[in-house]
Amino acid sequence: MYGYSGHTMTEDERERLILEHLPQVRLIARRIQERLPESISLDDLVSTGVLGLISAIDNFDPTHNVKLKTYAEYKIRGAILDSLRGLDWAPRQKRRKAKQIEAAINSAEQKLKRSPAEEEICRELNISIDEYHDWLVEIRGLNVASLEFAGSEQGRDLLHYLPDTGEHLPSTLLERSELERLLAESIDGIPEMERTVLSLYYQEELTLREIAQVVNLHESRISQIKTQAILRLRTQMAAQWPVTRGLVGA
């Protein structure tokens, strides 16, 4: 017998839930894998994601008014991202370039008092637009966790600094609400095309190829736009939500 929060389920019920949510694991793993180097196997990500799914099923508590699918997605993504953090697949040069772009964006924003255009970022970096686009392609795998690495060299997803217990405490609700508000404001301030790409990717769950067809741009260009948008948001969120703010680690 298997149980979660006082409830019990048979082995057959548990197996049924696992099989029912396996497509969700593969979808999440595929979306993460497309942002990684080719050396990272999709099957390895799926296997790790299944472990997250099993953990979600075994620990799910329906009294928290959260759907199992939502909780499972959190655990699946968490398991996959945790496994990737243990890999040294990102060369130091790529991380350095990402830091340089973030610094250039921040510097240009301070001077212009608005989100800089690509050409203005390039001037800060003293490189051509073509070389800048090459940089964005080269570092795209570093953005696997969206706003990951914001605020520190090692980095952690900002939401990891919100506790995963006591979620109905006023302090927790306030922290989450404030983080969501700041993120929404940051998104409102980035260029329209970047907002569109992020919305289609994260809200509508379209692939980069599908987004390219929607906005009539090449898939590689969509990848560059998404990477640039994430770097832009990371820069803004790191300034507004420093990890030293006193939040509890998960």
C-alpha cells in the first residue's frame, strides 16, 4: 500500500497515476532538452523526470487545493534541473559571456532609463550585431531554469527561495505575490517581440519551431530573442529581488 498525507492507494492505483502522467514527463523533458547541448540525452532527462513524478504522487496532498498535475510539474522540473546542476556541461567561457551580456544590459538601462535595443547592447559590448547573435546562440543552454543564476555566481531558481511548506502563511503569500508582481512589471518593460516569444513559449507552451511559424521568423532567431529576454529579466530581477532578502531556502 502507498500513501500520501493520511490517504492510501493500492499499487495498481499508483501505477495508473504514473502511466497517466508519463506524457507530462516527456513534454517537460523535451522542452528542457531543446535548450541544452546535444550531448544531454532526452532519455536521461525523462528517466530523472519519472523519479520526480513518482515523488509527486507519493507525497501529494489534495487538502492543499493544488491539482496533482500542477504539483507533478513542479516536482518533475525540479528533479530534472537538480540533476543538470550537478553536471559541468557549461564551459566557464559561456558563463562569462552571459555575465558580460547581463552587465551590458544593466549598464545601458542605467544610461538610457529604458530597456536597451540590441544595437545598444552591442555598443556596450563593443561587438557587432552578428557576433552578439552568435553569443546568444552559444549561451542559450545556460538559461535552462529561466531566471536561474539571478543574484549569485552559483545561482538558484528564485522560487527556490520561497518555502514549500506553510504555503498559506501570510508571509509566504506576501513573498510570492511580491515576486510575481516584480516579474510581471519586468516583463511589461521588455520589447514587445520578446514578450510575445516568452508568452507563446511559457504560457501557450509552443515549441520554438511553432513560435517561429506564428511570428514568421527563423527558429534560430526565436531562440536568440528568448535567450535575450531571459537575460534581460534576470538582470532586472537580480537588482530588485536579491537573494540576501532573507527568504528561507527550500
